[in-house]
Amino acid sequence: MPTTKRTNKTKQNPQQTSQNPKHLAQKLTQNSLDSALSKASKNLILSIESSCDDSSLALTDIDTYALIYHRKISQERAHNVYGGVVPEIASRLHCESLPLVLADMKAFLSSGGEISRESDSCESDLRDENPFGAIRAIAITTQPGLSVSLLQGLMMAKTLCVSLNVPIISVNHLIGHFYSLFIGKSYATMPMSVLLVSGGHTQILEANRADEFVVVASSKDDSFGECFDKVAKMLNLGYPGGSIIEQYAKKYKKITKAKEVNSKNGLNQSDDLCDLSPLPLPLKSNKELAFSFSGLKNATRLLIQSFLDSHASGVKSDIKSSARTKPKSSLDFASNHTSSTASNFASSPARTLDRESILSEREIAHICASFQEAAISHICDKLTRYFVQKLEKNQPVQTLGIVGGASANLTLRSAILGICERYGAELILAPLEFCSDNAAMIGRAGIEEYLAGNFSDTRSLEISPRNECPHLKI
Ligand code: KG4
Ligand code: ZN
């Protein structure tokens, strides 16, 4: 069956979605799908995502594209203490969580009367003895990702395919992220340009057709999200670092504003922390589109070190004197971060830096804001180059989407909105709840493959930890 594609002309405000981008760690999360329930039909795709640290399942209606069910169990809390994902733990937790979500989905389908009340045609399918009777295919993320995590999902997918006698659909995770822009929608805008910013990737992609995605730029080293995670780890703020750093950067803005007001009113002197520390922009004079974050990560490390050194040498400012003064000069020591203010940002800390007794909340906020500013400037610098190159080729970017976990960053969203406005391009954003890994986007991508008849052999389908998708040209 051919796929229908239309152009999405709706411009979105980066602030439009107000949900907290943080996952509800170790909790089942159910999207508000009440409206979708009544639209259930008898043709569903069951999708599974387990490429990293989220165990997620979804049901998508093949006929209407409606998302019928979506839940995930995040493992953030389990990895938080290590400041990053531990593959062995991730794998074990998928083994525990995927069946839990499946049982929940089964209960959901078993109460099919609720689902199909308005749809006589599907009542028998959803209410009959087999609660999975409406499932026509299983879509599974097979690449890229952590092999031990991918395998858990694939194992479940194959088992379901064999027992339900339905075909398996292999989905590339990055293409899945692209479809997070079109969950519940019967169209996908193509061609369009996409900025993918996640924990594993930083790329500019061109989505030409459902079976042709071209990577036009990627990171030479760390990814955008990964760099946030690593800076958060250096500061002992917990994992994942993205939203924590964003919150600190926001806090910095607030403190700075208040300081400026006080200073204007002669109540207080403004200090050196009012200005962000300038961090070197990666590949600034390089005309290449490629991204790089390792240098910025190192520059941030040095910035942290400079604060530690100034404490060690007893330098005091009005801010620094408010910091607890336990001198240390190396980042390689271990302890817990227990500051009550910071605990608003990180529930359970990583153990790499005993900076809680050295750096004040304001210094941490200053470092986070300086880093975030530089990281976003780098993205904007390269993205602007891309827009200019396209313009020079007489192929101006008309539509840009931002996807991936880090696309939940509101400062990034509004900076990119500025670029799109400057170049007359439309910006498409995924709802915050679908920026991070989820099975809903895999189900949406799975529909395209289902309609194109792209099924894999259940027995021989394997995971590929690297990108090896025929639809993705690197
Ligand atoms: O797409 P995703 O859930 O997983 C991968 O495919 O990697 O992305 C997770 C990444 C993590 O590195 C996380 O720190 C980052 O997205 N992230 C953010 C924000 N929220 C999540 N980075 C920056 N700002 C955020 N608000
Ligand atoms: Zn992802």
C-alpha cells in the first residue's frame, strides 16, 4: 500500500509543551491516550524500544495512525549513581521491565471493551480470548544501541512474533526518532531536514523518502547529549545530565537577573559570575558541517578546575565566600553530593567529584550556563552553515525538525527557532514526552515499513549495535 505524505505547515512555539522533560524514573508512565482509545481498530502494531535505558512498549493503529497505548519504564535512577548507563544493569533491567510492561499492555487489551466501545468491527478482535488478536506485526528497534539492551527487546519481539504468528519489522532507532515528529499523524513531511541530538548522536539528516535518510553532518567525537551527561558527571549532579544542566542554567539566569536588579538599585555589587565564562566554540573556523564536543567538554573541565583552584588558594569573592571551603584541586575524587538545593535537580548523585563542599550553587549554575551556552552556540553555528550551504545550492531548507532526547532542551529549541525564522523555514518539534527514547516513535516508523511490506525474517533477524540500515545513508 502506498504511503501518504503531506506537508505540515504548523509552526510550533518551543515553549508550547509544558511537560517536564524528565522521565519518571522506575515508574510506569502512561500518556494521555484516552481520546485514542475510542479510535482503536483491529489492526495494530505492537512496538518495542529497548536500545539503551528505557523499556518501552506501544500499540499504534495501522489504519488511523493513532497511538493506542504507550508505556515505558526508565532506568535513570539505577544508572544515576554511576553517572552513565551501565550496560549489564541496563540489560538486566530490560529483562525485568519489558515483561512488566507487556503484562500491563495485556491487561489494557483484555479490557478491550473499553477500547472498542465505539468500534463494533474490532470488538470481537479485542475482546476475544486472545487479547493480542488485533496485532498484525511487531516493530522492534534493532539498531543502533547497546547490544545487550537491543537483544532483550529483540528476544521479546521474536517470541511474540512466533506465538502470535505475525511478522517482525526491524526499525532503525534514528529513523524512529524522526517519526517522533509524526506520532498520531497520518503524514510525515518529506523532504525535510532534521537535527538529531541524543545521547548517542548529533547529526543533521535529510529525510528524503521513507526509505531514504541521508546523514549530512555528524559529530566527530562525543554527542551533544553525551557531553551534557559528562559535564553533569564532572559536577557530580547525576544522570542523565541534560535536564539537570538545563535547570541549573535556568537557575543561573534567575540569580543573575536578581543580582543585576539589586546592583542597579545600589543594593549589591554585581560580580564576575554575572557574565558567562567564554568557552571556545568547537570547529569555529572550520567550514565543515561536522560537530565536535570533546574540546568543549575539556574546556568545561578546566573551568571547573579553575573554580576549584581558586578555592584551594583561598581566593574569595562575595559568591565564593558563601561556598563551603574544603580545598581540593583535582577532579578525580569521590564523594556524595548532598546539597539540599541541588537535590532538587538530582535525586541520587553520581560519585566522581566531591565538589559539593567546594563549589557554591551559584558557581555550579554559572558553569552549567556557560557550558550550555557554548554547546548550543556550536549547534547553531553548524546549523546556520548548513542553512547557508543549502541556500547557496538553491535548495533552501523549508522544514526543519529537531528530534532526540536533547531536543527537549528549551534553550536549544528557541535558539533554533530563531535560525528558522531568519531563513524562513518551518520548525517542527516533537512533544516533550516523545523526545527521549520511546516505543511510540518506533510504532509510527513501523507503520511505514508495514505499509511498504518491509518485513524481516523472524528467525534470522539480528541486532546491529551500529547503524547498518539500508534506508540510512551515512
Ligand atoms: O534520545 P535519548 O533518550 O537516548 C539516546 O538515543 O541516546 O537521549 C538521551 C540524551 C541524554 O544524553 C540526555 O542527557 C539528553 O538526551 N537530554 C538533554 C535534555 N534532556 C535529555 N540534553 C540537554 N538538555 C535537555 N533538556
Ligand atoms: Zn534515542
